Amino acid sequence: MILINEFPDEEADRVVGKKNLVVRFGKERMGDLYIGLSILTGFSFIKIIWGVGHASFWLLALSALPSLLILRNLIQVWRGNYYDTKKLELLCRNTLFVNLSMTMLLTIQQTFLHPLGGRPG
């Protein structure tokens, strides 16, 4: 999902000959890839939160935050907002927040709800 962070540097990367995915395939194709990977990530996250043991209500409630932000990001990318510098900055920031919040919630789930690493009986 950090793929979006390559978008702002496309022109500079192209000039210096750096061949990242955005330079090789263009923003439109990488926007489509971002959308696909975001959907996959969102569904996987929900499955893990709901499917591993018995998640508490507060963990499920907190997991709505990154899920809703993923949905917001999807809409922004689908609209092509990565061409607008200010909107792209917001999209990059939100993507970083999604990654950090999902990592935090999964760590809390595994550390506090399943301290022995196994599924509850």
C-alpha cells in the first residue's frame, strides 16, 4: 500500500532514470493496482480481526477506522486525485495512517487477546 508514495516522485524519478513501478507503468495503471491491493488488504484485515478467536467489541470498533480510511482512499484514487498535489499528499498521509493503525490493531489483538499465540479453546 505504500505504492502511493512513489506517485509524487514520478517526474524526478523519470528524469534521473529510476525505474520504479509508477515510471514503468504510469499513474493510471498503478492507481488501479493500488485500488486492487487496497481492497485485498481491507478484506484480509477484516477477516483476521473477525476470524481469529473472539475479538472484543472495542477492537472491532477500532478496526472500523482503518477500514473506512481504506474506503476513502479508494474513492480518492478512483477519482484520479493523485494528479492534484495537495490531494496526493493527503492520500499518502492517509495510506501511512492505514498501515500504522492496522499494524497497531493486529499487534494488540495478538498480544493482549492471544498472549500464548494459540486460538482460544
